Amino acid sequence: MDIWHAIFLGTVQGLTEFLPVSSSGHLVIFQHVFNITQNQLTFDVLVHMGTLLAVFVAFWNDIVTILKRPFDKLTYLIIAGCLPAALAGFLLAPIFEKAFESLLVVGIGLIFTGLILKFSETMSNRNFGLKEVYETSYWDAITIGIIQALAIVPGISRSGSTIAGGLLAGLERDFAARFSFLLSIPVILGAGVFELKDALQTGIPHNLLLPYIIGPMAAALFGYLAIKIVLRLVRGGRLSVFSYYCWTVGLLTLIYYFFK
């Protein structure tokens, strides 16, 4: 891996992690189209930590508020929203791992992502949500968490599906987006810790030290940019512009799967 390769992968990870287009789905597509088989677990963990840094920077005020008031309702809503994904990841790991081998799953997942983005925004425009933290029920959080658990499947966007779930639950647009990104902190951190043991055993080759530094930096920078873009589009009721991208890539993926 050279520096430009690291920048490219970090940029793709940073953008697709938070734009509603499924980072895992793009990873599977790249692996199949470009025949990428090299195991780069340490690099993957580091770029995920880069995207986590982007969330910390973008939502630092919310994080400080949670740390100052750890027993406030927002903390419990985040815990409730993370439980379904944690249980699904623990109980259904072999099924999800199998899904990462299938372009068919990715194509269908991307089309589903486009549909839920379009549907949730249409419903939100008809009945503008007003729920903030204290109006949001724990059942709302669990429902959003169940949708987040589905996003473990490659092709289904985590950010897109959780924002859509928040809009369908009646959350105010800005809070729906903020809650989605705050939910990503335990998910990204948990995935990173889970893979950290194997990554430490793999280590960082001396000749790849610079790419392994620059890649995560690119992921952090473009992850932050993606967060700002999503927040602006959600507030303006225009997140569904990504529906057309998801449908196009999903359809092309299915065509590639059936006719390659």
C-alpha cells in the first residue's frame, strides 16, 4: 500500500461511513470489482478510529453534556438504541459474515436504503416531527436501534437507516440526525475494540507506517465533511437525494452480479 492508496481508502471510508450510502456495501463492491483479497485489518481498524474522531469533533458539545450529566435521558436513549445492534452482532455474526461475501445482498441492501430514505423524508414532510430528547420514548430508541441492527448487512446504510428511523418515529429533523451520529460512537468503538486484538497481532509494517497514519487522517477529515453535509441535507429535508445514488449503484451491482 502506498500513500495515495491509503488516502483513497481513508477518503472512501470517511465519506461512506456517514453519507447514507453504506460503507460496508462499497467495501464489498470494491473487493469484488478490483479483486482485493489482501488482509489489512490493522489499517481498517485505524480508519474506523479516524471516522470516530470525526464524530467526536463534530458533536463535542453533545459529548461533553453527556459526560457532565451521564444519567440524563439522552444517555439511556443511546443505550437503548445500541442494544439491538449489539445483540444482533453477537448472536447472528456468522450470518452477517456470510452476507459480506455476496454482491446480491449488497445490491438489494442499497436499493432498500434508497427506498427507506425516500419514504421517511416523504412522511417527515407530511407530518413534521417535533420530538426532542424528552419527548422521545425508549421504544422509539429501540425501534431505531432495530433498524440500526439491520444496517450490519452490507448495502444498508447505518447513518441513512437510523436517520430515517428517527424521522419515521417523529423526531425533529436535527435531533434525528444528531441521535443517529451519537449512536454511531458505541457502534464504531465496539467494532474497533472487537477487532483490536487481531489488529495488534498483525501490527504495522515499518514500510507502511506513513500510509497507516495518513489513511486515518483522511478518514477523519472526510468523515467530518460528510457529517456536515448530512446535517445540512436533513435540516433542509433533502437527504433523499442519496436515494438515486443508492438505487443506481444497487442496480449496477445486481447487473454485475447476474451477468459477470
